[in-house]
Amino acid sequence: MDQATRDLFARTGPPLRPNGERKLAHNVFMQVTWGLLGAAALGQLFLLVWLDVMS
């Protein structure tokens, strides 16, 4: 990585709130995405247990 790229990365940090928290954590799209991912994981766990018990 050249010096110009390192300087650019040093000047452009991730967007933070005044308390130091990342702004992306409160993005509605990210909250919905993580919610759907969690629901899919719970659904797969339920199906795994249910199909194991039924067989």
C-alpha cells in the first residue's frame, strides 16, 4: 500500500456518534438484516430439532 492510500485511510475513519458508537449500529437496514438473519437461524434450529424428533 502506498503512502497516499495510507494517508487517505488515516483521514477517513468510520462514522461515529459523539459517544464513540458507530453510526451503522442504528441503521434501520442493518437492524432489519440482523433480525432476519436471527429469525432464519432460529427457524433452522427449530427444523433441525423437530425433524430429528420426528424421525
